[in-house]
Amino acid sequence: MNNVQTEIDHAEKRCHSHGTRLTHKRKQVLAGLLLSGKALSAYELASYCQTEIAETISVMSVYRILDFLEGEQLVHKLKLANKFVACSHISCSHSHGVPQFLICNQCQSVREITINQSTFKSLQQNVEEAGYHLVSPQLEMSCLCDECMSKAA
Ligand SMILES: [Zn+2]
Ligand SMILES: [Zn+2]
Ligand SMILES: [Zn+2]
């Protein structure tokens, strides 16, 4: 995990280059998500910000802010879990690939990996053969992380 402040600095630069602004509240919400290192719902994130960084933000505002951060590709929404996770490529300069999320059932930690092109192509092909069209290729997989796996053993 990179230093949170470094990530925030990069996020701020990215917003600036898009002509948007990472306001104080937006910064706090992103920092909260980065610090937690987990996928959190807007409710969980609002209470995390309250207890961990002493920042009171209403759930409605957290939703709005997450929406903004998602638009800037600084956070991702896990559609199945209805939770949000900080992007792990905030400080990268390469273009963002199709993300795949590995979510630990036990501790809720999330790893963001990039699907390789050939896997993506064959997925897409399967979908189209079934007569459907892919709207969002984002994959969310239910997993057990190494740590939880070894605890269970
Ligand atoms: Zn990402
Ligand atoms: Zn990267
Ligand atoms: Zn785990």
C-alpha cells in the first residue's frame, strides 16, 4: 500500500488536469477509503471518516463525493456488493485497463488486478455468442485472501 498522502497528491493533480477540484471533503473521503484498505459502503465510509479522521460528512454527501471520485477513476464501485474501493492505480501514469476485483469474503479486503486482453476477448465472445452485449466488463470475484486462508487452516 502506497503512502496515503502520496496518493492524495496524485489524485489532486489528476483532478487539476481535468479542470476539477479535489476539495477538502473529497480529499477526506478518498483518504478514508485509502486508509481503510477495504471495500466500504457509503454508510461504512461515513462512519469510518467520523471515527478515524474526525471528519463528519453526511451519507448523502459521501454518495455524491464517491460519484465524483468514480468519475475521476479514483475509486471504483463494486456493483454486486454495492461498496466502493479506492483505485490501486491512482499514482500510475499508464492507462487504466479493465479491472477485476478479488474480494475476500472474510476480511473484505480487495485486490484490484487487470484482466489480460485475451481473457477479456474470450469473455466478450462468450457473451456475444449468448446474444448479449457487454455493458460493463468489470469482474468481481468472491475469494478468500491468503491471510484468511491460513487462519482457517
Ligand atoms: Zn483502478
Ligand atoms: Zn498501475
Ligand atoms: Zn481475507
